[in-house]
Amino acid sequence: MARRGAPIVHPNVVVGPGATIEPYVVLGLPPKGCRSGELSLVIGAHAHIRSHSVIYAGNVIGLGLQTGHGVLIREMNEIGDQVSIGSHAVVEHHVRIGDGVRVHSNAFIPEFSVLEDGAWIGPNVVLTNARYPLARGTKEGLRGPLVRLGAKIGANATVLPGVVVGRNALIGAGAVVVEDVPDGKVVVGNPARIVRDVEELDSYRGNDE
């Protein structure tokens, strides 16, 4: 009999060596319409998956995954190496996350979003993928944002469907991003507007891309 609070690991789950799986974690939960073990879940070496996190089957996850507590990762995602996902964040299905991405606590990453290498998503950030919720054809037209290499999105920001956040761009806290952000620009406000170049900020001047 499994001990109280022991992780639940479904069939066809492969976890690399050196992993820490805390109590009450569920790995390989089948999505709707699939049987337990029908889809594989692959998690690379040296993961640390904290308590009450749920990772569905159908994911391929690289080395060094770190989750906070209560993280939800749905099915059919591609997640790179050294990714950190904070407590109570939600990653929906069919998402691509590159290497070294940081998703902070309570963030929401919807279906069909792409986060390129080194992207930084602050706490309580909401990415969206439905321009007109519940309208006819909404599900067929879902488009998540594309957050390019090294872009940073500040706390409590909202990014609308299909928006491209350019390389090394910086989105201010609480901004509502309704249109594409060029590479290396700082945007703030609702609706977000360009206020300067990232290179004009002392803290970022001269950083390598």
C-alpha cells in the first residue's frame, strides 16, 4: 500500500536520475480521452517537482525542471532545459518553452503560446489566446503570444492573443499589451506604449543578447 502523500506516478513515465519528487505530486495524468499510460511523460535529470504539482502525460521536458508548489502542466508541451515554474502557475497544452525560461508564481500560460530561450514571466502575468471568448470559431482560432529570446514581462501584465514580444523587450508591471513589441523596447501602461529602449536603462546597458 502506498504511503500517505506518496507521489502518484502513472505508467509510461520516465524521470531522469537525480530527481526530487515531493509528496502529493501526480505525474503522467492522462488527458481527457486517453487511458493511463497511453501517452508518455519524459522528464530529464535533476528535476525538483514540489508538492501538489500535477504534470500530465504527453509532455517532453528537459533537464533541471524546477517547480514550485501546486504547479499544473497540461499535456502535449515541449519544455527545454533548466526551466523554472513558480508555485500555482498554470501551463496549458500545446505550449513550447525554451531553455532557461522562468515562469513565476500564479502566471497563466495558455494553449499555443511560445516562450523562447531565456524568457522571463513575472508573477501573476496572464497571457491570453482568445480574442473574442465564446464567439463562433474561437477554439479553431486560438493563438497564444510569442515571447521572444530574453524578453521580460513584469508582474501583473496581460498580453493579448497572438502578440509578439520582441527579443530582450521589457514589459512594465501591470501593462496591457495589445500589439507587437519591437526588439529591445520598454513598454508600459494600458494600452502599453513604447517609452524607451532597454539599452537606455542602466541595469541593462551593455548586456549580451
